[in-house]
Amino acid sequence: MSKLLRFMGRAAIAPVFIVGGKNALDNSEQLSGVVEQAADKLGIKELPVSSNLLVQANGVSMMGLGTALGLGIFPRLAALGLVGSLVPTTYAGHRFWEESEPEKKNTQVLSFALNTAIVGGLLNIAAAPRTKHKEVSKKESRRARKAEKKAARAERKAKIESAKSSGLQKVGRTGGKLAFLTKCHSKCHSK
């Protein structure tokens, strides 16, 4: 996958978190009730910090990690951080199984499914290979191939020089190998 496509994918997902984080900060009082309800459903009697502070911390982390993801700053780490933020947010905010009205239930199911798809995209970003290491290995393999070719040429040249110095004459290639005749053999049979 090209660098441009990776950048475009990250840039397309990032605004969801930047806008969502700002929304959480702007509406932290209303959303803190949702956090308390989800904690009660999970059997958590008392949160370690206020639910309002949890909502604000989640909003700030979404904005920061979304920005980092969009700019390509530690994108794999940012994607994993956003997964860690989005999973509890989805569980607390889109509890479709508790809705009785069909319209609200459909809206919550859709929102839950969208967030699940976004988690899938983030996991794909987090699992993407590091491109710099791949480029380095391509360069290294190219250098190794060049060095092998250079060594093979030097070996062939050394064989030819050795053959010439011992009185052999180059005839040509047979089966990929150089063939040599002795000088006397070529003189005797050249008539």
C-alpha cells in the first residue's frame, strides 16, 4: 500500500475523533450520566474519579490521539490508544440492547456498528507494517545483489588471468563456463 493511501486513510478517520473528543468536552455534564449508568450495569459501585472527569479525559485523549493519527505521529500507537478509548465509549454510549423503541434501537445499532467498523480500521492501521524498515531491507538486498555480481565478475576475471598466465587460450563459453585450450592444442589442430 502506498504512503499516500495510508496517509489518506488516517486523515479520513482522524476527524471522527477530533470532533467526537470536542463534543465530549463540550457536553461532559450530560455524558457523565451515561458513564454512571454503564458503570452501574457493570456492577461498579464507585468510580475512582468523577464521571465528569472521565468524560473530559476521554475527550482530550480522543482529540490528541486523533490529531496524532491524522498527522502520522506514531500512527500505530495512536490507533491502539484510540481503540482503547473507543471500546468503552461505544459500550457506554450505544447500548442498543436496552432500547425498547424501534427508532432509537435502530439508531443505537447503527452507531454501535459504525464504531465497530472504526475499531476495525484502527486495528488495521495498528497492524500495518513499518514502511521504513521495509525500504531499508530493499536497499540492503539491492546492495547485496550488486556485491555478489561484483564478486562474480572479479572471480571470472581472476580465472581468465590465471588461465592466460598458465598458457591457456580462451575459446568461449560452454554451459555457462569459460572454455580454454592449451596453446599447443590449438596450434596442433588449427591446420
